[in-house]
Amino acid sequence: MSEALKPNNTNNEQNSQKLRFPEDPDQYSEEELMSDPAKRYHVNPDEFPIFSRQAEKGPDWGDPAKTLPLDETMGRFVKSTADCIAVIAGEDMGYLSHEKLPAADHVIYLDKSARPVSWLVNVFWDAFTDKPRPKHSYLAIDRMEWFARTDTPVDASGYIKDSDDESFHLATFEDFMKENVSDEDIARIRALFIPGGIESEDIDTIMSTPTGLEGKNITIVDEVGRSGSTLEIAKYLISRAIPEATSVNGYVYWSSGFQTGPGGEHQMRGVPVWYDADSRVGRGIGDVNEAYFAKRYEQFPNPKTRAQKFGSIALGEYLDLSEEPGNKSRQLAREIKIMRREWDDGHIIMPAPEHYDEDKWMERLESQGVRFVPQGPNMPKNALIKILQDIYGRPPVSH
């Protein structure tokens, strides 16, 4: 065999000695990755102890949650983040039948579970848009707390009795007794948006004090949507608290589809891995705690802490993350930064976007050797459908 035809394994042998994990894409040449792109889309499971636990229910109701392949999980989160950024930036391409939202001048993330969404959006922002990132803030608005606050008669599972007094349905915004939301509660929420805080807790004074959001478009982001009631309640409260805003809009970050149980109950198949209704840790913020902010104002009396005390019905307690059990919030933030690095290195494949620019998505994949061909028995290895089948068929990370 001539020297020109001999296989050159020098780079592969050198790379194999430095592998971070068995499927490390760095062991392959660019030529190999272009001919078989599925090899390109691998991330190191050792770097994602949290995201590797992403799961969703199986096809049969009652099955235990099924952990997803990590590389599939990476693609899902990048897609959700790209779509969210497109909506916030006003660059929604409108592939689905829905109302396109105006570019946000201010974004409100709903605590606790949408706070990690803000971390993803911030880390990935310049990967998906050239527009400046708008300012953002956080509000702790939970549908169950506001149902209780307004005496909306829902049970502990969020269901409300039908007019026949026999059957029940999942409570929605239409059931929300918004007429019971007090003017004081609205002023408490507005106080949180007044720059510099408040000198007085007088409702009329607060409602006449500028917030800086006059004439602005506000987008509220929730992490998941079951009945849509949380987001609609939040939109209602913000619309009343800041009536000078041009628009108040809502967007749900994560959707994994729904399935119906034996009793007809409508359940999401999955939620973001950091979501845990039974734990207060892992998302960088605590629960609503009015006593905490009252004490904080006593210790540090100033207009800002007074606004926080007055508006504490919609604020999560600040946590000392250095003392958080398991250091979960910091680990999650660390994994998000690593995810961005892996995206930049081309090791994550995004499934088809719903809002993000499809042309940009296709251009990136084509530059990595991916081909868009119809499904069929003779699909080449670099066909998108075949690559996704490979990725979705990989085993989950064992724990």
C-alpha cells in the first residue's frame, strides 16, 4: 500500500489518550464527523449530574418516570431556550398557529421554577440573537396561593367542583375570583417595580409613582403550563399593577406534551429537571416569606427594603447558596454554562424549533454535515432523521 493510501490514525491515537469519556467527539477527525454526524453529538455525562436526570412518564399511565438519553435532553433544552429567546427578542418566526408577541422591553420570570430559565436565556442569549437583552426581574406568583388568597374554592390538587356539585375540573383562570384581589395587593406588587423603593405604603401614592415601565412591553415567562392559570393570573396582576404598560404578555418555556390517566386526569409527561414541588432548593430562591422581608427591613431600613417588605406577597426568600443542601443551584448554573460551551463546540443537536429562525437552524446543521432528506429505508447516516433516531435510542445515564 502506498503512503498516500495508508490510514492516518495518529490524531485518533493521540486524542484517544485524552478522552474525557468514551464517546468524546474529539477522538474523530472532522472528515469522520461530517460523514457520520451522530458521532459529533455527545456530551460528557460526568459534567451533567443534574440534567442527566431529566425524565418523563412512559406511554402507559402509572409507569415510573423514564430518564431520557442525556444528548436528547441537551437538544430539548437548547431548543426551548432558543425558542424562548426568539419570543423575547420579538423574532418569533411563527411556524405554529399562535399570536406573535412584541419584543419585550422587560421580562418577568416567575419564581421559583422559571428562575433557571432566566439563567439559560442569559447564558445563551447571544447564541441566538443580535438584539440587546432586556432587563428582567422575578415575581413569586403561584396559582394555588392566589386561589387561596382570593377564596377561590379549589382543593389541594387544584380542582374545583362543577356546577352539578358532583364532578370536578382542573381550576383555570376563568375560575379565579379576581374580583377578590384587593387594591392593596395590587399596590404591593407595583411597589416592587418602583426604582429606588418606596417612602410610604400609601396605596394611592404607590399607584401614582412611575415604575419606568410606562409604554413598555412586558413578557412574563413561566417554566411550564398545565392549565395556564398561573400565567394568566400573573398577567392579570401585572396588568393591574402597571396599567401604563403598552402590553403584558405571557410565554411558557417547557412543553413535553400531555397524557390522560385512567380517571381522565390531564397530566404533563414531563417538567424541567429542576422542578420539584416538594423541595425548596435547587433553583436559587426560597418560598414566599413575608416574615423574612419584615425582619430584613427592621435590620436594614431603607426605601428598597421597605418596598420588598410591602411587596413580599410576591417575593421569594433570599437563600445563602453556600449553605444550600447539595449545592444544587450552583451546580445547575454550572451545568448551564457547560451546556453553552458544548453548543458552541457543536456537540449538541437542536430538534426543529417552533419560534427560532428555521433557516438559521438548518444552516448550522448543514455546516455540520447533516442532510435534510425524507424518511426512508435507504437514508444515509448523515440524514437528520437517522441522527435523531440514534440519539434518542442511546441509553440514559446510570445513577
